[in-house]
Amino acid sequence: AGSGSQNVVQYVTIVLASLFHRFGNDELAHLATEEAIRVAQQSGDGACLAYALGWLHSTTTPASSGYDSGHGNGHDVEDGGVQLLERAYARAGEYNINSLMTGSSLQRAVHHVNAN
């Protein structure tokens, strides 16, 4: 297995996270996304890191299972979710990933509308 196969691992874990999320298992989706982030960081793949941060937001929203702070209000998770979106937006901008920038912007707007 050469370096080409190593470049695929972080993307495979994002696809796996997507699959878990699709079938309603956000806890496993969250874990797979965290692994994608670790591998992307280790390999210096900023584009994959941007996508993984976007997915991490999807698996850490209050509607997701198991990631509330335990305080019952979900605000810690929501605030962290906005930060994840901002990081995903910034990374997407660095790598010129316009679709991810647009998606991050829309999700941030939805959050701000729902917060008011």
C-alpha cells in the first residue's frame, strides 16, 4: 500500500460517517468523523479536514444523539457547532471549496435565525 492508498483513508472515513448518519447512528458517525479529522491532520490534507469539520457539525448538533453537555439546554453543543462551521468555512476558503463554503454559510444563517 503506497502513499496513494493513505490519501484515501480520511475520505473513506467521511463516507463511513455519512453512511452511519444516514442510518441514524450519529454516535458512530461522530466517531468516524473524528477519525477522518485525525488522519487528515496527520497527512496534511486541508481539503479533507474542511469536509470533516462540516460533517463533525452534522454529528454534534443538539438533535444528534449523545453529545449534549448534560446541562439539558444544548447551548454548549450549539455554540460548538457554530465554531465548527466557522472553522469549516475558513478551511474551505483556504482550499477554494466553494460548495462547502456555501453550505457552511447557509448552516450558520439557519443557526442565527433559529437562535433569535
